[in-house]
Amino acid sequence: MPDENVRFKVEVIGDIAIIKPPHGAKPDLELARRYGEELLKSPSIKSAWLAEGPVEGPYKVRSNLVYLAGERRTETIYREHGCSFKVDIAKDFITPRLSYEHLRVAKLVRSGEIIVNMFAGVGIFSIIIARHSDAKLVHSIDINPDAFEKMVENVRLNKVEGRVLPYLGDAANVVEERLRGVANRVLMPLPDLAIPYFKYAVDAIDHEGYVHVYLHVHASKGEDPEENARKLFAEHIRNAEKISWSFEASRIVRMVGPRFYQVVLDVYVKKL
């Protein structure tokens, strides 16, 4: 087994292991390579890569992936909650750490709902909702061409054609041009755009509905990340016109850095 004193973090996506150095630390490439070779002793791991940098850019993909060991490929099949997803770890955003959240939201969906997923990636949220709820339709949008291509494949792979409808484009444009007033529920799982695009989520909602807003917030010692997220959201939309809104629930989804959290706010919205 790898040296227990090495503080690498490992994320397994399909049969690919992504090795991450401690936050802020410069990775030791040789040590990481030996670590990757050890991981390949597991029959479920076929390829190992080092993520030298964070997810970044408009598509939120892993930066500076370095090949370590095993098969030299970045495409794999990722499985979650009985669904299978084609994904390229170098071109598409994906993390198994959202697994609980995917199913949590699916269980909130009521029979006959129409969903708009504004930042769908390869379709994981959308397809799990279609497979684990009685949603009527999931409109599934992403601006990343590779993620859109994979989403189309994944819809077929999971046999949800006609219930998950993929769209390629900027979510604001797609909503304004094609999806105004159609939704009972909107997903915004891209923290960088959740607040600036909230108005488009409201435009997508029918008379009333729910918006799942994902935010990144700092929380110092003694502070509540959920409370900080609620304050951040309220401050930015306090002057929103022609709607009333309230917090239905909130939860910490995951830690993304030292005292840095991803938080989801379940927001009920009603148009006036």
C-alpha cells in the first residue's frame, strides 16, 4: 500500500485515480508516481494522474493533469446510484463528492415536475433525477461542448431519452430564448455563476417553484458556513423585484479548501 505518511488525497472516478497534493503544497512528482503505481495494484484502478492545480476556467476542468502510471487515457465510465456516465477527467467537471447531493435533490422532486438544470456538465444531476424520480422533464444545459457531447451519450446510455433534453449554450441565453416560465425547480450547481445568474433561474420558474443555489463561502473559526451562505445570497438579491422568496433548507455539501465550503441553499420563489 502507499506510504501512510504521504498526505496525498485520492479521488477515484471510474477506473482512474486522481492524486492531489495537500492544499498549497508543491507536489513531489516522483513520490506521486510511486504512489500512483501502488494504487494500480488494485484491480479497479487502471490509470493514475496527478492534479497539480485546481479546477478552473469557464468549464471548471482540472488544470495541469500529469500522467503518472497505468493506461494513458483520461476517459472512463463513472457509475453512481445505478447510472453510468461517460466522462473525460481532462475536459469535463466531475466529482464523486457530490454523490449524496445528486440523490438528495432527486428525492425532493415531485411527480410531474419540470426541471431546468442550468449547469449540467455531462448530465449526472439531470439523469439521476430522471431515473430516481417521477419528474416529467429535465431541461439540461451546458456551455462546454465536450460535456454536452458526453451528456447526449449519457442520456442514451441511461435510457432517459425524451425525459432529459440536452442543450448546448450559455444557460442565460438558453433560458431567455427557450425556457422562460417552464420550470417547477431549477438547479444552479456552479457556485461562480449562481448569484449573477439567479435572475435567469427566476425567469425559468413558472408562477412558483424551487431553486437550488450552490455557493462557495469562507467561514472563520466559530462561524457557520450555512449562515454565511444565507447572508451572501440575501445581500445580493435583497433588491430583487417582483418575487418573494424564502429559505427552505441549507446544508454544507463539501469542504473545498481550508475554511472554504460549498453550501447549497434550497430557495422557494414565488413571482408576484
